[in-house]
Amino acid sequence: MRAEDALEVLDRLYLCLNSSRCEHDECNGCNLSTPSFKTLDALDRALEALERDKPVSTGIAESGYIPCGNCGGAVEEHWDYCPWCGQRIGR
């Protein structure tokens, strides 16, 4: 499964788990309607990590460096990830 597909699935699951009432008949009786804080926190952290793994386009290179599309930090052109925030760099 690609990171984008996993992110979409987790995003939908997070919304379902975080809602105050379930609107799906097949979900009645499941124990997902009252998730623990630990479960929601784990999903939130997973979503953040997957978001950072999606490539972000960067600006124009200046003297061998390009700005990170997430935090704006200086990233060398050959790096795949920003050393400041962990964002994957798109080209």
C-alpha cells in the first residue's frame, strides 16, 4: 500500500473514531465509538508521519540549497528529506 492510500484510510478511520456518534449501521455495537486517548494519539502521530512522507515541492535552488516546502529550512539539492522537520522533498 502506498503512503497516500494508507493516509486516506487512516484519515477516514480517525474521523470515525473521533466522532461523537456513528452514522454507519454496520458499526453499531462495535467498541470503536469510545476510543481511548492512546488510540487517537497513535493515529494522530501516524497521520503526521505519513503527511511528512508525502513529497512537497520546493522552490528555486539558490547556491546549492532549496527551501523546504514545509518549514522553509535550507535543504541541499541532493537530500531526500529536510533535516529540520523531516519532510520528504519533492523534485
